Amino acid sequence: MEIKVLGPGCPKCKTLEKATRQAVEELGVEANVVKEEDIVKIMNYGIMRTPALIINDKLIFSGKVPSISELKEIITNNQ
């Protein structure tokens, strides 16, 4: 599974990256978590608000930071 956290490096983006890594670790799933800060690459996804979460090249959400439990559910449902 490939998970991308998209954002230019703002506090919310960093929070989402940390929470995503924690959720993956707690779930025990095998996933490659990548933080994408290149604005051109982020724009290629058509995202208007960051942070955003991409799982296996599918946009899951943007513009918010869900809780760890919500992230666990999202990851589980998008494996």
C-alpha cells in the first residue's frame, strides 16, 4: 500500500503525516508513507486545500486532519 500525505510543510500537513504514520504502525499494515511537498506534484492531483491524503493513487480527503482512529478506519477501508 502506498500512502501519500500532500502539503507544503505547514503545521497541519506535518500533523497529518505524523498521525498517518502512527495509524499505520498501530494497525500493523505494510505501507509506504511518503510526504509530498512539491507544489507542482500536489497540483497534479487537483487538490485545492491541503493537507490531503492519497492511498494507492486515490484521493481520500483534503483540507482536514482526522483523528488517529478515523485514519485507522480510512486506511483499513482503502487497503
